[in-house]
Amino acid sequence: MKRPSMPTDISIITTYRCQMECKMCDIWKNPTDKKTEITPEELKILPNFKFVNITGGEPFLRSDLEEIVAVMFEKTKRIVISTSGWHTNKILRLAKRFPTIGIRVSLEGLEEKNDELRGRETGFQRGIATLKGLQELGIKDIGFGITVSNKNSHDMLDLYELSKEMKMEFATAAFHNSYYFHKDDNFITNQDVVIKNFEILIDRLLKENNPKSWYRAFFNLGLINYIKGNKRMLPCEAGTANFFIEPYGEVYPCNGLEDKYWKESMGNIRDVSNFEELWYSNQANKVRDLVRTCPKNCWMVGTAAPVMKKYIQHPTKWVLKNKFKSIIGRPVCKDYIPKYDVGQDPKQGDLRIDKK
């Protein structure tokens, strides 16, 4: 096999502690011990990256988050922190120190639906207050996103319109099962309703003048494909261009692993003297082999975005064709979902059924 390049993207799961009580995620029921979470000093072993996502749990529960950000800004020009937006003052303080930081606030709908699904009253109000505060500070890389479930796909459309009104980024996801979420019952049962709302969103994204929104339309087509239970449009290459590091230093290819299928670490940054030792180890190569035949068909931005960029000609062809249809008023093709053969193992995504 060809020796893999060094990774370009990383997601740092700083903690599994969280003050929210989300219905689609049980991280908050399984908190980490803050005394043994990875430290800013330990993160210095990591290489340089094009993109760093800092997430949790709730990263702003880390008292040393600013030190973590300082370490990572020595390794990348772009950092985006995923947060509930609950800790407004902490977020604004960090943004003042690091004005090029990106912040994404998770909202699960408008006020009533968000607070119901995230389990905390005033969650929506706090999230919006945080975003407005960041805007007043002049922070440019800000936005919010939604994890779509059985109960909030209509609110997704309202949030999209709100993002345009506020001139902010808008991201989408569909809920998944994994060790990370501590969930195995996240299944969309009202598929027709949810898929229809994603189709409406795709139409609206393609009507925008921003090419970034057109590629987001393609990403959302991938979410429809995931909800239908089909194989991915593009293969998963987790553990090659990207990886996740969890709060105790274990390096995983993604955050979609499940014990009932497979779950193996590529190694722990605490056990090596340099990152290359871990990245090119026999264990890391074994995990990459497991990814090539992984039975799951996750479609999350952390693993979809790298392959969309790598095989950009395929999303671009779809984007140009359907943007033209949008311009001339013809229906955008959402029923036919393409599958691109780029040499992936045919066994990947072949067992998306629960093991009995």
C-alpha cells in the first residue's frame, strides 16, 4: 500500500463533560474525569494542519481551553470550535483574544424545539446571544448548525432562513449512532417528511449566489442518501486525511465507530515520542484497513468534507448541472443519487444492518 500522507484535518474532543442534556446524544451521562483529560502541553506533539475542529462535550467547560487554542494556532491558521453557545462570557473572552477563531453554535430548532431537544431552558436564547455578541466583536467565521432527527426537520428550514437573515454560516447533520454519542437508537423513522425538508433545503441552497452553498447542497444530498440507508456517494477515508483525538489521548479515524461493528484506536499520543511514530505504525495501518471495509455508511462533515475536496470533480459536476437547472427553473435532480467509483473496496458500507 502507498504510504499515507500526513493528515490535514483534526477534530479534538476536549472533554465528554457537557451541561446540556440532549435527547440524541448521551455524552453528558458519560463525562470524562477532568483531572486526566489531555493537556495543552500534550497536544504539542501534533503536526501542522489545514483545519482544526475543537469539540466536546462542551469545550468551554475546559478551564484551559484558551491554552489549547493557543497551542493549536501554532499548528494551523484555521480553528473552529463547536459549542452549545451556553457559556457566552467565556466564548466572547476567547474570541477577543483570538479574533480569527471560528465558532459554530449547535441549535436543534427554534426556541421551543431547541430547548426541548437539548434539555435546557434558555438554551436557544443563550446561543443566539452568543452569536450576536461574536458579531458585535467583528468575528467573521461564525454560524450555527442543526442535527436533524425525527422531530426537528421543519425547524431546519426556519433556522436556514434565520442564518441568511443574520448573515451567518449554516451547517446540517443527521443524527447517528456511535460510541461518541453513546447511542444505538438514533434512527429516523419519518423518512418521507425529513427527506422532503432536506430536498427543500437543497433547492434553496442552489438558488443562492454563493458557490459554497451549492456544495452544501451536495452534502445535504448525501444526508438524504444516508437516511435512505444507501452506500455513501463517495467513500470513507477516515484515518487518512483526518482523525479524531479523544479526551484521554486515543486517536480514532472518526467518531462514528460502534463496538457492535468495530472500534479500534490507531494509538495514543501519550505513548509515543512523536506523532509520526503513531501515524505510520502497524496499528494505524490496521485501522485504515478496517476503514476500507467498514460496514457503516456514516455521512458526517468530518469524514465527508475531506473526500469531497479530494474527489472535487464529482461534486463539481453535480453542482454545475443542478445549479444550471435551478437557474432555468427546471427541477433539481434529487431522486437520482449518484455513486462515484474511485477505487474503493466494494465491501465498504455493505453491512448497514444491526448485528443480532
